[in-house]
Amino acid sequence: MSDMKRAAQALVQTRVERFESLHALAESKARLAAAFARTKIEPGASFDAQWSESGGRAVLEARFLPPGGIHGLLRAISVAMLVLLAASVYEIVAVKDGAARFLLPLATLLVILGFPIFTLALNSQREARESRIVRAIRVALLDADEGFPPQQRWSDEE
């Protein structure tokens, strides 16, 4: 349960990571742009780069923002689950017979049980995107792996 709670909190939080480049500021910016272009990463609204200079070297403060609209999506799902729960209670209490008396509470239960899995999937997608960005930053600024991105193609990609 603690992993699920951590994942749900990480989904809506802003994370900041700091990278000190081995290169000057202008060269670091150019290398990072080239790394992003090679890997086809479009950081867009989920990534904010703040550059500074310290001792002749560039310092990148990478701010990873929550995906756009995630707060609204989670609120909408919560409201929908509340409506489903209220409709299920009404069906159980007020309706004497019918398939909806059984199916609506069952569907509500499945939605409630599936919501944590949905949240984990969203968080996993965010972590994967951030991991690709961090790897591109390390390649560009710290010369971590010159073979990035991998050039090997799988047989089914051709």
C-alpha cells in the first residue's frame, strides 16, 4: 500500500534535479538540444530547464512538472466514482428487481478497484518519460554514454 501511496503522490508533485555540465554554458545548451533531437524527446510542458553558470561550467536545474491536466483528470474520476457509488446505493435500496440492481454496484466495485492500477500506470508513464529526459541530459552534459540513443533496430521495426 505504501508503494501505491508514493506513486499517487509522485504523480502530482514537481521534482527538481540538478546537473553540473562538463562543458561551458553555450556548448551545454547546444549539446542538450542535439541530444533531445537525436532521441526525439519533446520535453514540452512537463519539463522546465533553468540554466546558470558556476566556475565556468554550466549548471542545469531540471524541473519535472506533473503532466498537464492531471489534477482535473483525477478530480473528474473521483466525482464520477462518487456518482457511481450514490447510484449504486440508490439501486440497492430503492429498486426491487432488475439487472441494474446487481450490475451497477458490481461495475462500481470494479471501477474503485481499478483506480489504483490506473494511477500506477499514469505514474509509470511519467517516470519513463522523465527517465528518458534524464538519460539524454546525462549524455549531453556528462558524456555518460556516447552510444545513446541505441542504434540497434529490432527485426519487427523494419
